[in-house]
Amino acid sequence: MSVDVRRIVCSECLEYLKKLRSRQFSLIYIDPPFNTGRKQKRSRIRVVQDDAGERSGFGGRRYRTESVESPWYPDTYDNFTQFLEPRLREAYRLLSDDGSLFLHLDYREVHYAKVLLDEIFGRDNFLNEIIWAYDYGARAKNRWPAKHDNILWYAKDPERYIFNYHQIDRIPYMAPDLVGPEKAARGKTPTDVWWQTVVPTNGKEKTGYPTQKPLKLLERIVRVHSNAGDTVLDFFAGSGTTGEAAARLGRGFVLVDEGLEACRIMARRLDAWKPRLIGFK
């Protein structure tokens, strides 16, 4: 596959993955449901001019807010690893010999998933557990607030994988005076803890899809772990962040999701790159 491949597939992912040829993706990133036991939903509103409204605006105009229909999905599985296993085995088959898998979960299931991936890929093929840390949202008062996700990185071959070190985006030093002006100006490469804010509620990036991940997070993964012209696969594609990161960086993409609303959001978001739409009804 190549950069010319731009595809959004509205389908149950396992059914579609079985149709694909082996060893054709240099990078697979997936952000499956986290098995939180909750209904995942992002509330959305619109503002309408109304003289009796609760909001004020320019020129003394008044506005009211109205709730609008929001996408959601159930996030509960009786046996989460049993759900993941056949899909992760397909991911292994579909990776190129120098390819990498990134599995994005949280603290509830990541340890079970790692044991499963050790079995599928081999323990020596585990390269990093990346912690995506963010400081946003409510804070629990009966325990330390959970403000991070876990991203497991496995290579198909631990001796041969794509890692474009010089493509890593640099970040500021926390104590620039200690390293001197030259290093401070250049910045440093990140560690395995990535501080990155969530998608702002009112930001231009926001699609309204629940659990949407930041574009900068995916751009880092795509830039470093694939080459220009490669094709990236995401089979829990949600709002299509992986596809936008791939397209912006000169990669192709195959995005799969069984939710029709998710597929519609992706189609609108990625319309500028004219993706092929499969399975839309």
C-alpha cells in the first residue's frame, strides 16, 4: 500500500481485517474501547439568538443554549481480552517485517493486554510503554486522580523496525539555564512520558466524538514510526485522528470503525483528502 491509499471502512473490524493481505502496514495504531463499564458520550450544544436567553453577546444580544444529538458508544465487555485477542492476532499478521503496533488503553486493562501481546508478538518484541499524561477534568477525592493513558509499543521484529529519531519533535527543557542557551534553543527529545493536553472542548480540532485523541499525539507516532509514502492502519478509528495525522504527513491511511456516526465524522473531517468510503449506508 502507499500514500495513494485513503480509505474509510464502515464495518466490524475483525470481519474486514481478515480480507486484507498480510504484511502490508508499517504502522498500526489502535485506540479500542477501554472497558470502563460506562456509556461514552460527549455532550454537544448549539447557541441560538433569544431575547430571553441566559447568555449575552456582542451588542447586548441574548442567546440560549440547546443540547444537540451527540455520538456515543457502550464501553462494557464481559471478557475484554477475549474480544481483543483475534484482532491483535490479525494486527500481527498485517504488519510489515519492519512494522510496529501501538495499542492505546488505560490502567484498567493495559496489564492484561500486555500479557496477551507478549504471547502474540513475543516478550522481546515489547519496546516501550508510553505514558500519555494530561491534567484535565475532575479530580477524585478518595484516591490519586487518574490522569494518564498507557500506549504499548510492540515491533514485529525487535532488531528491525522504523524509528525516525531525527523526526522527533523536541520539547522545552524544564531548567533551560542548566543546559546553556544552545541546548535550550534546540530543546530535548521526549522520554516515555508524553505531556500533551486533551483536545480542548471549544478547539477547532474538536469533532464532537467522545474520547477523541489529540492530533499532535498521533502526529508524533506517525512521523517517527512510519516513512513517507507508507500506509497506516487504525481499526478502532473513531473520529479519524490517525487518518488526519497520516494524511498531513504524506502517508496513506485505512480507517475502520463499525459505528456509522464515527464513519460520517471521519468522512467530513478527511474530505479534503478525498478518501474512498466503503460500507456506508
